[in-house]
Amino acid sequence: MHTQSTVNEFIMTKPQLKVKSVLELLIKSHNVHKLQISILKFQFVCLLT
């Protein structure tokens, strides 16, 4: 499934990311497009911290 592979790649690129954070993104995201936007926003926040 595309969404799952996207999440797996995201976890691989952000090893410090907690699983709970990914689950929260998935819960908030109703489709792949929203998930990708959420990941981009989350990556941006990670860069700022």
C-alpha cells in the first residue's frame, strides 16, 4: 500500500520519530494527499527544533 510505504520511508529518514507521532498523523489524515502534507509540515517543524 502506498500510504504504508510512505510512512515507512518517513520513519527510516527520521529514526528519532516516535511511532505515536506517525499514528497521530495517520489518524488526522483521511487520504494519502493529506498524509503527505502532514509529513511535510512535520518535517518542517523538525527542522526548526
